Amino acid sequence: MRYWLMKTEPGEFGIDDLAARPGQTEPWDGVRNYQARNMMRDEMKQGDGVLFYHSNCDVPGVVGIAEIAREAYPDFTAFDPDNKHYDPVSKPEEPRWFMVDVRFVRKLRRTIALSELRDRPELEGLALVRKANRLSVMPVGLGQWSFILSLE
DNA sequence: GCCAACGTTGGC
DNA sequence: GCCAACGTTGGC
């Protein structure tokens, strides 16, 4: 079992939206970055743990826990011209983009803010705290996972 | 294959 | 709203 951190903008889709979904699962669509795609497609396994992270908001930080509910399959939003993540290069017979489904596990009692995670020796090497990091999906070590949740 | 221009991300 | 960092695009 592995661990991940996935970013989302709460104005678009936040932890409360996930918790409110029927079955509390959601396709993680719209990833259009090759590094992130490769991790989703090649490495994420059902049951893996996910730190649910809110970006581009008042207090960016980890707000909840989810798990991988379904392993990678083609991101169908790339095929839809009306979708804002439409990519004409991605064809159903040869999909370029993939997504996984995530399932809600629980909300944290409080937001563990990015500002609290910076400059922690325990998190050295975590992509999230590297300067100007833009990866929306990243691996988290078990030690990092446990440390972050210990701050709750 | 280089690299300038451009668009996006995301913290502040 | 600003802007730095980074990825992508496209002309050459």
C-alpha cells in the first residue's frame, strides 16, 4: 500500500463535495500533466491512501483523507468538446489522459496548513514543500504520511 | 533540437 | 491581483 497527496481547488471540488457524493466516490478528472498522469496510471492501486489537499484558497493545506477506489482508466472528459478539460489529441481508441476514482474516508478535525508543513525536517524531499512546486499528484512516504497526520 | 513566447499553477 | 516558476508550443 502506498500513499499520495492530491490537490484540488475547494471552489471547484472540495472535501465536502466528496463527502456529499453518492457512494462518496468521485472520478479525479482533468489531470493534464504527464508526471501526475504517469503516477495515476502506473502506480496508484486500489486502497492506497490519499491526503486530500486544498489549493488556491484562503488556507492551503491538508483537509481530509481519501482512498483510491478505482485504478486508472481513460479520462473521458478529454473526449468532450464541451468540457473545459477537452483535449482533441486524446482519442477514445488511444487515450492520452487517465484518471482514478477516489473515495472519501474522513475529514480532518482541522486544516493542516501548508505553512505548518514548511521547514519540517520530517518532510524534507516532499514535493509539496519544495519551492514553487506545481505537481497536483505526488507520492508521500509512510513516515511523511504519519507525521502530517500526527499534527492533527 | 533550440529557445522564446505563452499559458497555467498556486502561494502570498 | 501579483508574480515566480514551470510546462508546453511552435518557429526556425
